Amino acid sequence: MENLLFRAAFWVCALATLCYGGGAIFSRRRLALAGRVAMVAVALAFSAFLIVRVAGAGRPPFSNLYESLLVFAWAMAVIVVSS
């Protein structure tokens, strides 16, 4: 389950990047809106991933660099969505 959530977050994040880039290059609001919707999905997928990770490990995800970077990626997704 963890792997599936991580892969979903990764690929949707890649899609969001393409949408934001296309919206900026071609001045298309619909692409930028699609990027925003994709980032909401990324934030939700990362949130679910972190919840599953914490439940499985039984501790907060700060014990190694991998987990810390996942929390950082989640925080960046939340910041992008909230801005």
C-alpha cells in the first residue's frame, strides 16, 4: 500500500509539473488549474502515505533521511496547495 501511494503521488506530481509548466509557457489558465487540482491530489496522496507509514512504523517519520525528505515533500505540496 505504501509503495502504491508513493508512486501515485510521484506520477501525479509529475503531471502537475507539466500542467503548471504548460500553463506558464502557453498562458493557459486551464492548464494551471489542472496543475492546481493535481497538486491537491498530490497533497492528499502524500498525507495518506505518511499516515500509512506512521501506522506501520509506530513512530513519526523522522528517523532517517528518506522519511525526512518525504515529510519535506509533503510540506511543499501543502504549501503549494494553500498558496
